[in-house]
Amino acid sequence: MDTSDIADVSLARDGVKRIEWADRAMPVLRRIRQRFAAERPLAGLRIAACMHVTTETANLIRTLQAGGASVALAASNPLSTQDDTAAALVAEYGAQVFARAGIDREGYYRHIHQALDTRPDLVLDDGCDLVNTLHLERTDLVEGVLGGCEETTTGVIRLHQMAREGALRFPMVAVNDTATKHMFDNRYGTGQSTLDGIIRATNTLLAGKTIVVAGFGYCGRGLAERARGMGARVVITEIDPVKALDAVLQGFTVAPMAEAAEVGDVFITATGNRDVITAEHFAVMKDGAILANSGHFDVEIDVRALADLAVEVHRDVRPQADEYVLADGRRLVLLAEGRLVNLAAAEGHPAAVMDMSFADQALTCAWLAREHQRLTPAVYQVPAEIDMEVARLKLAAMSVRIDTLTPEQQDYLSSWQHGS
Ligand code: NAD
Ligand code: SAH
């Protein structure tokens, strides 16, 4: 408690209530927690995590603790911290937490350093900031790290680049790449929670609007499907011809951003790339256009260019909504300062989706604790058995049963001699 940095410990009771509410929708993680309490696969290990401080993350931390680990948590985004959750983690669940909602950039990195000061054996990252800090500024601690997990697409891309350049100093597991993570979290989670964030921030009616989604990857696809379901016309922008073709065949309009910018009412970026919406696009947007990012950090929408173009900025016209007035009088509304709208303006993905992502995380930590000695500094995939187990447990929790291969079917699928 003394070594934490949180906003207000008196919020702990509210945090506990919300954490327990989320736990109800996380049956797979709950079951793993019970197993961990009996088997203690993480006994004596120190874990430093850089993740969104949400009720769902709190339930992951409780699971790691049940497995015998001590956990220090820093926020993976300056705007996503739920202060009541942070308070509950410190006061009721015995974790160290370094996170305050709305922290500035300097405070954000100070918190990452403070989590690293606990000299972790394992690290959990969401976007590679903690691993990056370890490799660039805390090299004294690198030797002690047995391995770690990465939660998101962009973090995994960065880890591959580090491995390619020979810079990576310990094994990292790409948790994002499991089917039970990205096919559900990135797709259905981002689809729902992003629209939730936009609606909470603006109370806008989506039906009949033109929504431009940049990127038709897992996140973009989820978003496009949900936006269409809400009655919006959806325009996709892409740079990958296969993804663009897929969007066309799913019935979406595909156009370059320069054209989409003229027709969109709401813009959502989900590419993991920078400068997706820039000054040339702001120049042709409609009055009242809403700009939101649900991809990576605050680089997808060129916020600085928007500020340069604006003659006036009205902060907080509603919570998490800033209005930029351009010289010709048009107003563009930027949500959550261009950071992840689903985590800043809403609560991130619902617990039922994070149940699978964090079951993958917990089981991968136990695997790392068991196997680290035979691993080298490289990017590893989560073992397929973990992915399958999480899917099986989730189906069981939903009371959904499926068929099993007969011996004849197994034989048929594994042979090449059977003709038609
Ligand atoms: P992905 O690789 O499946 O999809 C990204 C897509 O963006 C690709 O199809 C790529 O071709 C396209 N793209 C790249 N540059 C582009 C550009 N300039 N214009 C248009 N399209 C472009 O990745 P993903 O899993 O969908 O993740 C996307 C981003 O969202 C990542 O940064 C990831 O870390 C993040 N993410 C956010 C959340 C959230 O909670 N908001 C959840 C999961 C992932
Ligand atoms: N840290 C970077 C990248 C985050 S990408 C940034 O803030 O820009 C978003 C990740 O947040 C996803 O991979 C997803 O798994 C995670 N996430 C979404 N909802 C969450 C929730 N309710 N609790 C914790 N993590 C969540």
C-alpha cells in the first residue's frame, strides 16, 4: 500500500463491487483461479504488469495471486485507469498499483518504472511499453526476467521487430495471437466497446449515419459489423488489397480516406498505424464530424495537426469530447484525446470477452514458470493446448456442447489413401 501510487484509496469498496460483478462473467478465469489456489504454479514469483487498470484486469491479478505470485501493476494507457479498481486492488487484494486516471506522459512512464522497481521475474505487457522501457532504460533488470506475455497486436509486431534485430533479451509469448484472444477480444470486444465509448461520449444516434472505419483487421471487422447492425452506413479504408476485397464482398463500401473524409459522420481508426487521419482529411470533413481511435495509443489521428488547424478548442463539451473549431467555422469533435475510445470513454471490453484473453494470460504465465529454462530470447506462440482448453472451458461455461470425432473420422482426416 505504501509503495503504490493511486488516486483515492477510499474508492476501494466501489471497486470491489464492480470487480465482483465482472467476475460473474468470467467463469473460465474463476475456474483457473481455483486450480491455481490448489496447485500454486506461480509460487514466489514477482510479476510486473503494464495493463489497463480495469475490473477485468483486477480479476486476472487475483488469479495470478492465487497461483502464488505477487503483482505490481502500472497502467498501459493514461486515460483507461478506473480509480476505484486501483483502490480495491491495493486496499483489498494486496497488489501494488501505480496508476491514476488522466495521468500525464511523465507520470505514465514513472509508474512503469515503479512497477519495474519490484524486480519482476515475469512481465505482462499491453502495447510493449514496459518491455521497451526494460530494454532501453532498465537493462540492469533484464537478466532477472524469465519471460513475459504480450496482450495486443501492436505489441506483438514490436516484439517481432526486436527479435529480428537481435534486441530481445528474454522470451516473450504472443498471447494476442491465440484464437481465443484475437478472434473474440479484438473482434467482438472492440466492436461493442468502441461503439459504447462513442455513444457514452456523444449520445449520438448511429442509425442512418455514415461511419468510416479505418482498417479491416480483427478490430475493424468487429467494428464494421456492429456499426452496420446499429443501422449505420459503413465505409472501410484499407491499405491491404485482400482485406479490402473481403470488405467489399461483405457488402461494405471501400474508399481511400481522402474520399471517405468527405462523407463520414463518425470516423474510427483501428489500424495500429500512425497518421491515418491527417490535416488533408480534416480539411474536407463535414461540420460536426466525430473522430475516435480504437487502435493504438494516440498516433492514428494526427491530433497535433488538428490543434494547429483549430482557431478555438472547446474542452470537455461533454466528458471525453473536445470540439476543435476550424477557421471556416466547421467543428470537429475529437473523443478521448485520440486515445482508445473504448477504454477512456467506456469500460473497455466486457468481462465475458476478457474472460478468454485473461485465461490465456494466466495459463501462459504458469507455462512460462514451468518451461522458461528451455526457452531462448524469442517470440513464442501460446501452446495450442492452452487455446483449446480455454475454448472448451468457455463453451462448457455457456452450456454449449459440440460433437466429437469418431475413430473412423479421425482415420479419414489423417490419411491420404482414401479416394472419393
Ligand atoms: P490487424 O493487423 O488485424 O488489423 C489492422 C488493419 O489495419 C490491417 O488490415 C492493415 O492492413 C490495416 N491498416 C494498416 N495501416 C492502415 C492505414 N494507413 N489505413 C487503413 N488501414 C490500415 O490488427 P487488429 O488486431 O485489428 O488491431 C488493430 C489495432 O488495435 C492494434 O494497434 C491493436 O493493438 C489494437 N487493439 C485495440 C483494442 C482495443 O481495445 N481498442 C483491442 C485489440 C487490439
Ligand atoms: N496500451 C496501448 C495498446 C492497447 S490495445 C494503448 O492503450 O493504446 C488494447 C488492448 O486492451 C487489447 O488487446 C485488449 O485485450 C485490452 N483490453 C480491452 N478491454 C479491456 C478491459 N476491459 N480490461 C483490460 N484490458 C482490456
